Amino acid sequence: MFGLSFLFSLVAALAFAWWLGPAPSLGHALSHGLVAGAALVAASFGINYQFANRSFRLWLIDGGYHTVQFVLFGLVLGSWR
């Protein structure tokens, strides 16, 4: 389970790095991480959770986790020089 989760995270990080392009600035990478996490992933979870009748609190936890994940991807990629 953890190995597959790591593999999926690696795929997400590689796709995010491709989306940012070569050598992004820290601010650019962080803002794109926030957009990817909150506006793409968490918003998509929100749609699914609404139809699955899952709680708002669970959406905050799961959406927040992935938002932080993409912001951290941005932090690493924006600091990498």
C-alpha cells in the first residue's frame, strides 16, 4: 500500500514539475502548487464527496492534505537550483 502510494505521489510530482517547466521561481512554484492542490484536486474531491454524501470535514482533511502536498512539491521545485 505504501509503495503504491509513493509511486502515485511520484507520478503527481513529475507531472507537476513538467507543468511548471524548467527552473521556476519559488513564488511561481508555490502559487501553482496552491492552485493545483486547492483548485484542481480539492475541488474535484468536493464534487465526488458531494455525490457520495461524505462530510465537509472529511473533504477538508483530504483536500487539505493534497493541497499541502502540492505546495510542498512547489517548495522543493522552486528551491531547487
